[in-house]
Amino acid sequence: MDPLEALLAQIQGLSSTSSDINRLHTILKQADDSLRSESTRLSPILTQLDPSIHSLGFLYILEASMPAPVTKTQAETVVPIVTRFIGACSTEQIRLAPDKFLSVCRKLKDQVMLLEAPIRGVAPLFTALRKLQVSVEHLTPLHSDFLLLCLLAKCYKTGLSLLDDDVFEVDQPRDLFLYCYYGGMICIGQKRFQKALDLLHNVVTAPMSTINAIAVEAYKKYILVSLIRHGQFSTSLPKYSSSAAQRNLKNFCQPYVELANSYGTGKIAELEAYVKTNAEKFESDNNLGLVKQVVSSMYKRNIQRLTQTYLTLSLQDIATTVQLNSPKEAEMHVLQMVIQDGEIYATINQKDGMVRFLEDPEQYKTCEMIEHIDSSIQRIMALSRKLTAMDEQISCDQLYLSKAGRERQRYDFDDFDVPQKFNI
Amino acid sequence: MDADDETSGPMIDEIYANGGGGDDGEKRSRRAIMSGDQLDIEAYAALYSGRTKIMRLLFIADKMSNAPTQLEALRMAYDEIKKGENTQLFREVVQKIDGRLGPNYGMDAAWCDAVDRRAEQKKEKLENELNAYRTNLIKESIRMGYNDFGDFYYAHGQLGEAFKNYVRTRDYCTTSKHIIHMCMSAILVSIEMGQFPHVTSYVSKAEQAPEALDAITVAKLRCAAGLANLEAKKYKLAARKFLETGPELGLHYNEVIAQQDVATYGGLCALATFDRAELKSKVIDNSNFRNFLELVPEVRELINDFYSSHYASCLEYLGNLKANLLLDIHLHDHVETLYDQIRHKALIQYTHPFVSVDLNMMANAFKTTVAGLEKELEALITDNQIQARIDSHNKILYARHADQRNATFQRVLETGREFDRDVRSMLLRSNLIKHDFNLRALRKL
């Protein structure tokens, strides 16, 4: 019989119980190479398989049938098949062959980008991601691909929903870098600067033996977002960042560090002049939009400083102090800050041309505030528990014990006795 | 002197002018040398002796743009130098005079040569004596020898050498009197050289001498310490030192500092840095210091005005004194800073007791414009020295007290967020490290 026919029969037959599936898995692994050689003949076979029951088989055949470089027409036909598969497949079966699943999804991403319709890949990848994850805290390589598609398709909100999950377990450091970098960009797009700052901070301070390009790009954006959010930037990285990063990151981001210095002086004219002279450099990094936001944030920061000093101030005075061109512009800025961003509290009296700055009305007395505080407490308690659990886990770890055992005094009898097998 | 009472009089009764209606006692003149008037150079120079007199006169000559007074100062300097043996300074002065004072005050080359020759001879003699003493190993004579050398170099203006020689006597000092003598000489030379860290160290050395010091020496040491602190911009410490100087100082330290200077420096530094309680206890109620303040009644008046909140007259006195203070060799580069600090303290003290302050009245009290006042207050508020906010529309300053409860809530929430963030990134990083470590370990095994 045609080996493919035989394989098909086996798939259909052995896809019911878990022991059968394990047998199937071994058979499929052995048949992998032969499948690859016959990639062109595989597509009709797929129609005979049901993705939800025969997921493993379907996966192998699908993966073998998708050659690497693909044309647009081919992509057109393949994409719906893959999409349907991802939606229908069973989670336990595909978890047996995660790398195959990954490669299928990667190819889907490539094809979708080739078709220039990244939005077609967003939903499937999201489902795939959730199916592949062992737990919500697990970072799969699909996370970064998914975020990339969200960025390209401009579906920021979907991306943001994924970012709300905390990630603790990572397979590959490179996944994490990309995930945090793209995640940072999505948050910037949604103007959630604090979260963007956290994500980019993770990239920049992650342990790495040599710098990589992702870290450099992330550092550039980190500088800009830090200026927008906090109005200041310190060039020294925290102690826990890798020494490679501490020494070298700054050298690659010289224009940005100088921008931060110029921002620190507080003079808007200087800042704008600097931006104008270096516009091409920022442009080439695709950061010009962010840089413009930095400049406008400086106006905001100056106005915010005024709220600390004045109770009422005329629009004319605001315009002169903050170096805007006219009272009208000052009015626009204040309006924007009050209504859109909620950063200051003020009322404008147009008859007198006066702005009255008010105190933050938050009194911390409402039920919502109490709930907020309560949930924060719960969250932090959960984190502490997690920290303790991790500590316990490491102290039982074989490698740690062997290292600790080795460094112990040889003739120390009082403490715990580490068994001989750990003294490597 | 203060006009704010009259202007605000009938309209609003509940607005009180801060510091209204003071009187100005006419206690000027008499021994007011450091006064608002043009500096009387002869009287000023008469307060000092020795090298500092010359240096001060030269300094005044440099700073003065007024030609007659400049020439007067240079003339007196010339005369003073001729009495000594410092040919280097002589040449400088002659160059500065530039023949403007006539033939009597030109370059006296003969005198210079004579002095230089005498100096050479004396130096040889001293060297021979010193060598003899050194071979004989008589401690006291060696010490005297080095002292003489120090004096010789000091008279000839070679301050570095003088200092070295004075310091060399240290090894041969037997009694504490010797030590004190050495310290005083070292301090004198250091002050002339402008190396004030040495001054501080030698003052502390002298104070640690085992025997009790007599009152005059104590007073001298305090002055020297005060000067060192002043130069180091530690105004509070300087004030304390000057205020602790006893009246026994008298005219004994003319080669460094005059009593008027002690009063001026001490008074201004105290005003700029002390709070009200300290000002009252250490300055106004200080009977020792009162003796000094009598010599500079303007400083005494301005301190009293500040304490009783007559800011306009206080600032007026300050303004008058400024021109002469800029001619003082030690104080001139600190005048601006001290004045700014005093002015800021005045502003802060003015606003402190009130819930709301009318900026117009305040501007009157400080004899300045409302716009300027607003700018100054803005700077102080931003610096967090005044807790208030300005109502620019009605020109009123409202005191504002921080809401502790809200601030606490904000801090709590912020700390929680930071902890959350930090622990999460820590767990992530440790995971990465564990992963990396596992990889390496696997490769090894």
C-alpha cells in the first residue's frame, strides 16, 4: 500500500486513547522524513482528516506540507486551512509536539505577512498561544509573533489584553526580549507609558552576556518613554543589570542620551533645536514620533510645575513662563492636560483669561479606593508567597545543593549533612 | 521710615502690616568706619598692621574706580611697604602708581638694592647660625633658628618658605607655649597665602595643646577659625566662631583682623544662617558680642531691624553697606550670597505667620514691585522654602499646608506598585538566570 495511505489509516485509527496517541506519535516521528519528501502530495490527505480528533496527525502532515518559501497564491489557500486547524485542534495532542506546532504557526505568520493582511493572523495566533501555554505565566515563542502581528495590524487593544498577564516562566531569553520590546511598543501606542517603561526596563536589565540589537533598540525607546513619563532620566542602570549592558548600551544610543541631557536643562528652545538637527537619526530609528511626544511633554511638565506654585494665573503669564507662542496655545495645552490626560485639575475663566488650579479631588474615602487598596494587598501577598515558593524550590535543587555542598567546610559536623552524592 | 502703615490705614482693619512704624535712632557716626559713607581709607588702614594692611590697601586700590581714593590707597601702601623689607611688593606698588603721585613715589632702585643686599647678608648669617645650632643639637636654639628664618622670609614676602620654616619648628617644640607660637605663626602665614585648610588644622592643633590657653589666644584662634569657615562658605560655623570671640581680642590681632570685622562678618553670617531663636540668644542677647557690635552700629541696627521685622530699613542698611563690604579682602566674594540669603530669610519670615498675604502690602514692605516680588516668591516656593500658593489674579499669597492623610495614601499606593513591579521583574530575571545556568550545567554534564 502507498505509505501515505498506510499512515493515514494509522492516524485515523490510533487517535482515540492516550496510549494510542503515544504510539501514533512515535510512528509519526519515524515517518517524518518520508513525509517531507512528499510534501506536494499531502494537501488532499488533509481533507480526509478531522483536525479536532486527529490533531497530532494533522499537525505532522500540515507541517510537512508547508514548504518554507511560499508564493502568494499558495499562501491564499493555505492560510484558511491553518486557521481552521488552530481553532479546532485539541490541546493535549499538540502539546506532544510543540516545536512542530510552533513552526506551523511561524509559517502562518510569514504567509499572513506576505499577503499583507496581518490582521488575519491575529486571532489564530491568539488561540494558538493559549493552547500552547502550560500556564498563564508561561511565555511561548508565539507571544512575540502575536505581538508583532498586532503591531502591524494596529490591533493594539488585543495585544494589550495579552500584556496584562504576568510572565514568569521563559523558555528562550530571545523570546522574552522580543516580547517585551513589542509589548513596550504596543503600550506606547496606547499611551500606557508606565507599563511600557516596565516592559522596556525588563529588556534592558535582563541578564545577557553580550548586548543584542533588541536591547539597544529597547534602550533608545526606554530613554524616550522615561522622559515622557517621569521627566528625567538617569544614565546609570541599576546594579542588577548585566555588566555588558551597563558598559555598552550607552555608546550605541548617544543621540538619545544627549537628548535626555538637553531635556534636563529645562529649556524648550534648546530641546527643539537639538531635535531638529538630529531629526534624520531619530527618523531612521522610527522614533521621531516619540521624540515629538517628548518635546510636548516638556510643555506639560512646565505647566504642571506651575500648578504647584500658583493658585490662579493668567493665560498670558502661562504662555510666557512656559515659552508658548500665545495665550490661545496655552489654553489649548491646559485644556488637553485637564480633559484628555487628567494630569492636572483646573478651570478656565475665559472672561478674565485666568486659569484656576484646583487640588486633586481624590479624598481616598470611596469604596472603589478601598477595593483598590484591598486588591493590591492581595496581589502583593500572592507575590510574596510565590517568592517564598521559588526560594524553597531552589534550595531543593540538585545543582544548588552540589554547589553549596562543595563550598561547605570539610569537617563541619554541626550543620546538616549533605549526602555524598551531591559532592561532585 | 516705614510707610505701609499710612497707606493701608483706614481701609481694611484686619490686614496687618508686618513690621509697621519703626523709628530710626540716629546713632551713626562717631566710630563708624564701616559705614554707608565713603570709606575713610586712613581710618580703615589704621585698624590694621603688618602685611595685611598693605594687602588690604592694594585690594582697595584695585577695586576702586575712583582715582583720588585709589591713589590715596596706593600712597599709603607705598609708605607702609617702605617701612618693611618686601621688595617684591614694592615693585608691584610702583608699577600700579605709575608715576601718578609725583617723583617721591617713583621707583627707588637704590632702596631696593640696599634691602636686597641686606637680605642676602642676613640670610647667610641665619643659615650659618642654624647650621651651628644643628650640629650642637640644642633643641631650643634650633627652634629659634627656624623661627627667625620664618620671620625673615615672611618679612620678604616669600610666604611659602616662611610657612615651611615655621612648620619645621614643630619637631623642636618642647613646651605648649612653643606649640602655640608655632601654630599662630603658621596660621598667620596661611591666612596671608589664602590657604585656609591649613588654618583650620593649625587652629585645632593649638586648641588641643595641653595647657590652658590665655583668653587673648583663645579669641585669636576663634577669629582665625571663623575666617577659615567664611572662606569655605560654611557661614553658620563661621558665625558661631565669630560670636564666640571674646572682647579680650581688643587690638591684639591687628595683623589679621579688626574688631569691626569680627562684628561685621559675625553679624552678617548669623543673619544669613541662624533661625530666630538662635539669632536672639547668640547675637542679640550676647553681651560679649555687643562690645563688637558697638563699633559697627549699622550692623547692630540692621540685625535689630530684621529681628523686629522692619524689613525695609534692614534691607536699606544692607544696601548702604554693600559698597564698602565689596572692598573687604575676605568678604567681597561672599557678599552676594550672604545678601541673597538674608533677603530670602526676610521674605520667608514675613509670610510665615499668615494664612494669606496681600502682595501689594508685602511689596511695599520690601520696597519692590509686585511683579518682581512674585518672581522671587515663585523661586522660593519651587524650592520648597515657603509652603504657599500665589493667586496671581488677585495678587494674594495663600498658605498651603500639606494634607498628610492624602500624602500617606499616595505614598502607600506608590510603594505597593513599586514593590509589585520590582518583585515581578526579579522573579523573571531569576528565571532567566536559572534557565541560563541550567543550560550551562547540562552542557557540562
